[in-house]
Amino acid sequence: ILIASLMLGLCGSGSVRANAPTVLFVLDGSGSMWAKVGDQPKIDIAKTVMTDMLRKLPSDVNAGLMVYGHNRKDDCNDIALLAPIGSDRATIVQALHNVSPKGKTPLTGAIELAALQLQQTEGSASVVVVSDGKETCEGDPCRAAQAVTKTGANLRIHVVGFDVTPDETQQLNCIAKEGKGKYFAAANAEQLTVALAEVQKEVVAPRPPVKVAQTAPPPSKPAAEVLFEDHFDRDELGESWEVLNLDSNRLTLSDGKLLIVGSNETSNLALVQQPFSGNFVVTVKMDTQITEKNWAGLLYWVDEKNLLSFGLQGYCCAIGRRPTFTKVVNGQANSIRFGEFSAKIGDRELKELANNSETWYLQIERSGVKFIARVSVDGKDWTEAGTHTLLQKNGRIGVSANSGGGIENAAEFDDFVVKGAK
């Protein structure tokens, strides 16, 4: 999910105690929090109960407050860090009492950004979501919870469902499960008090040692047979390729490379004429400077509504540039963004956009209906970036680049090789 123009004071922080438990509360500020439980609006109950809990929270616990949906209606980017990690309790309570519900429920974005706030935490880290409903911004909060807790960081996501329906409970419970935390249900003020007391126990409890995920092994060597190979050592692309939506002013062969200058439109999709119906491994070398909204990389193209794309994508805020593997089936997109919680490939940090052109090596391996994406900074040590299942056969392989509405970007492609795979 591309998160842009978020209302975040993400760089600020309070006085953080090293190696102490850390908790970031994420409160639902959507319009539905004005609904009443008994004779009180849910937001008023939440403020009262959370204030009491904050005052009872041990003084050595680092705490902060994030809220979504409280500034504008119908804005899925309405997420704000109102009290940075390490703020004193009075600051957090004051920020809490200033919340006035208005908008939507962007749970996915809130979980991702809460995790970013906790990525440098030395001790145990917890996100505590208090919500009266499920995602309303077309995100997948369960997948987000799974992604941000998969990195080996000592992070847990606990969820309190406040006056929710069975359908809403299912999603909120899934967030807690995938986030390695616990789900607590509360139908009224008394139950909310009990739930948050249990949450406090989870936040301050000692954690068992975390088993850090091992670096993905290098991909297995494919069969030696070369199905297609191009090093672009000529003046014209030739009959082996077809370019969809050709813009000849933005595509050329130069200095032994295929140069595509990404524009706002989806133009210059350079595809090998030959379809590949069997197993294969395609690898390409790419030089590009990824800035916000830019994308450049590989394609597996069936048609405009059924395809795979894998490349480098530029995101805003503290996310930077990330390998992103997207599947589109019947026009519906499903993206895997590498390194939701923290990202480093080789010795290259990804949390910022590129200041200069960089060399990347991209790879997609097909095995039956499974497609595996890998990325490397040197073409030797590969990192797995995601797996998709796609049933359509006889797709064509290619490359492309686009600006996504951001600054025009140039991508140079070289050493495009397709080999058969066992």
C-alpha cells in the first residue's frame, strides 16, 4: 500500500529509557467512535479508561500515542503520532483528551507506521490497537501485522476490540494472531478496563529470547539451457521484442543498454515476443535512481489485467525505496513490499530514497504456478523478496519503468537472461 502525505510527526521522540519495555498505543479516532455504549460515546469511555491505565503504567515503560481518523473525513492517510515514544504521561493524556473522531479506519497504514516508530527499540516493543471496527481503506491489516513482526524484532501487536461485531472481531483477532500478540474483547466500560489491565500485563511481562530469522539462502542454480538472452549491444531493439504503448522519445538503446525514461503514463512496456509457458529463471541488471513514486523492474505479462511486476518502488515518509512484487489478476492488485519493518539488502539501507543511480539485479523464478522474486546488489548474493501464485500460462517477460506521477526517472537495463529451471 502506498502511504503518502501522512500527518505524522515521525521524527520527534521523548526521553526513551534504554532496554525498557516500550508500548505505542494506536487509538481509533474514526467517526464511529461517537456511537454510544449505554449513555456515553465510545470515545469518551476510551479516553477515561486509557487515562486511568496510563497513570497506572509502570514509570520505566516507554509509551507513546498514535491516532487515526481524527482529523479529516474520507482520508485514508489521516494517521498521526500525537505523543512520540518516551513522552511523559501527562503529555500522552493531554493528547488523548484532544482527540475528536471524524474519519475512516486505516488500520493497515497505522500498523505499518507504528512498527516504524519501534524499529530502533532495544527492549521489548508492543503496539496496542484499540479499535471499534475493521479496516475501511482497502488495506490488509493481517498481512501488515505478519510482515512487521516477521523480521525477528521483539515486537508484539495486541488488539482490543471495543463494541465490535462478529465480522469485525474476526479481522481484529487476525491482526493480533499474525502480530504475535493477544486479542481482547470489550463490550462496555467495565470490560474495557479489564482488557487494558490485561494488556498492561502483556506489555511489561519479560519476553523469551527471539529466534532471529536466518538470511535466505542463495537461489538454487537453474538448468544451464539459455532460453533467451539479450545484452542490447546494437542500435535497434529488433523483432525479438515488442514494446506496448511505445513512446519512442523515452526508449532507446544506448551504450549497450536498453534505456527507458519513465513517465507518468504506463508506456514503453518492453516484452520479449516469445512467450514462456514452462519453468524459467529471468535475471536482469538495472541501473536507476529511485525517488518517490518511481518504479522500474521486471514484468511477466499475460495482458493488462493479468500480470506480475517486480522491481524497485519509491515510497514516501520513512519507508524509502523497497523491492515490491505485485500480482494483478482480473485487474485486482496484490502487492508484497519487502522489509515492512526494516529493510537492508546486502550493505544497502533502503529506508531512504536514492540520491544517485544504483545498480540492482532482479530475478523472477517460475516453478509451476509459483513465482519467486529475488533481488541482489551484486548479482551474487540474492535475497528473496516474495512469492506469488499465478495460474495463467504463456506470459511474456519484459522490463519497464514509470514515474508514478513523481519525478521522471531513467532506468537502464542490461544482461537480460532467461534460463530454463528444473
